[in-house]
Amino acid sequence: MTSYLSRRALLRGVVGLGAGATLAGCSTPVLSGLGTGGDAAGSLAYWNLFGGGDGVRMTQMIDAYRAANPAIDLKAVTLAWGNPYYTKLSLATLGGKPPDMAVAHLTRAKTLVAADLLEELTTEDLAGVGISPDQLDQTAWKAGLVDGKAYAVPLDTHPFVMFYNTDICEKAGLLDSSGALTPLDSPEKFTEALRKAKEVTKAYGGVVAITADTSTPWRMFQSWYGQLGGEVLADEGRQVVIDDAKATQVLSFMQSLTTQGLVPPTLDYAGSVAAFATGQAGFYFQGEWEISTFQTAKTPFSMTLFPNLYGGGKYAVQADSHTLVIPKQHRPDPERKKRALGLIKSFLDQSKTWAEGGHVPAWLPFRDSAEFKALTPQSNYAAAAEGAVYDPDGWYSGSGSNFEIVTGSNIATVLNGQQQPAVALAQMRSALTNLARTASPI
């Protein structure tokens, strides 16, 4: 990679990560206003994208690191989630001013690797701070490898899950003698459970964010489509391989939930959270990170795996992983890299704090412990990590990407009754084909 940043390289970095911001609007704060690597001897710059409950727990982990390493000046910066974050990280790295360590979704890290923006993490690097690949969740670890090489250490797996109101489900006769939810392992059982819950709430059976949200409809669709073995992209995003029969089966079922009045077709993210928190629905479908919200609201709830309606003996669910990466430095410094690796190990060692926020820890020494198994409801859905279906490879794919915008927005039109599955699928295929035919800008 060239030592000097050209305007052309900057523009390629912005376009490649799907940024909507202009060059002038991004470059100044990224390259000069944020904590970046090489600022001073003994310092360590770290970027992340965590807000809400995740942000609170990450702050706790950062504070613990600082307390244990008073000689290191850790500068932590939190940036906006999604494309803006990856644009800034790319620009800063291209400009020779990246942080020493950063968070990246596993599904976005591969794009950074393709752009030659991340340091390889050898087994020797990891062993130097007490990390061995076999101590990490193997599904996440292997999914993050590029040509057999590691560039990211998974901190967690965050799957799509099912929350359920224990009071409502008890009144609806949906709990077994131990107080756990009875298996909802077929479309018929799932639909009947929503119907029974609605009879209790007099409002909804379940809720999911649909309006003004793209990621959630995609996650719900991909979970069931993945159980059928369906794929959307192939050849690193250069081919669109949607299975119309499988996709139509899932979309038709999803639409039936709203047309029957079991799931409201027009709730946005905040509205879906509020509806479940206030007992207007027996079920809520979302990422496990909302656990803190309902704990704070004192909602009587538990959590379990998103229903396996189509997978039979094999489970699948849409998921991603937060990973810890080391961006390429303009002037490599072994001591700075060693400090960054030490921060990675510190976060893994604090997996209990991170798991309390709902995420399934990737650090097996904790996840396999009795302490984690006693942590409920988190341990109820830990098996989801093994069945994680990550967004397909492609420069335009990954969490919060153009891929999720295209797929999720079309799926939402089916849920809210604006379009039939066949029409939505045709539009989805057309938009994805345009992206697939566009050469990667990076």
C-alpha cells in the first residue's frame, strides 16, 4: 500500500463502505480530531461503535483495563454505528492515522481485509498475550478467516433471538412444568403460540420492528431462510443466487403473521420495544442486546433460541460477531501492537461483563464455565453461536450495509402488505444484481 494518501484512495474508501458523507465532511475529524495510533509513547487508541447497554458495559471494561494498566494512556472513542463508522475507520487507516485497536463486525472485517487495512494476527501474536484459536468459538473464528489467515478476534456472537413475556405465556398455557417455553418447532405451533398470546394481551401475539428499519426484517427472514439452506449471494458477492421457492415459502409465512393480525405490520424499532415492555405482546423478536432494556423496565421475561421452524435437526439463525482488529499502521510499531493485543486479551477476560449485556461470549474459558451456565437467560440461547448464519461475503454486504438495506426494505414491504412476495423478490434480485455487477471500489 502506498505511503501517501491520495484523494482517489480516499474516495475509493468512502464509496467502498457505502458512505453517504462527503469527503470534506469526514476527513478532518477522522484524521485529526480523534484518538489515533502513534499519538504518544505509552498511549493506546481504541475505536468502537457501541451505544445503549453495550456502551455502558464497554465503558466498564475500558475502566477495568485502565485500572489494571495505569501506565498506559487508553484513549477510547465511540463513533456512529453502521456505514459511517466503517467509512471513518477506512479513511483513518488509509490516511496513516488509524487507532491502535478497533471493533469491527465479522461481516465487515473481511471488506477491510480485502482493502489491505488490517494487520494479520498470527498464532505467535496471539500466544504472546495468552490467546489460542482453540479457546475461541470455532464457528466465529473460522468464519472470520481469510485464506486461512486471521485478522480478527471474535469477542462474541450476537444472534437473532426470541424474547417472551413469562406472565403472558403462563396465562396462555405455553410454559412447561419447569416454567420454560414449550418448543415452537413448526410453523403451526409458532402461529398457535402467537394466537394464544394475543388472546391474553388483547393486542398482539408478537412484535418485530418493521417500519423505518431494514436490518430486523432481514434478520428474521434470513433465520428461517437459512434453516431451509437458502443462500442469497455467491462468489464473494458477484452472483445473486436467491432460491425463489424457499424465499417465497418464508416470505409468505412471515406475511401471514401480519395479515392474521398476530404481528402488527407498522411498528418501528422503538414502538416494538415499547409494546413488549408494556405487556402488549407475548413475544418479541430481535437481537439479544435488548436484554438490558427489559431488565430496566422490570418486564417479566425470558429468552430462548429463535424458533427452528424449518431446520429439522440442524439449527440456523442469522447472527454476526463483534470482533477486535488491529488496523494497519503507517509506521508499524511492535510495542504498540503488543499493547493493542493486550487490550484484546483484557476484553476477552471480561467476557462476563460483556455477556451480561446479552451477547454470547466467544471466549470459551468463560462460556464453558459453570458461571456462564448459571447466567440466565443468556445461557438459554448460547447454542445459537454454533448455528450462526452470517451475512454472505461481498463488498456491499454485512451488518448495517447496503445489502441489508436492499433486502430488509423489500422484506418489510411484504410484512406491511404493500407487496406480495413475488414482487418483492424480483425487486430484491434486481437491486442486488446491480450491486453484484459493480466492481468493488476497494
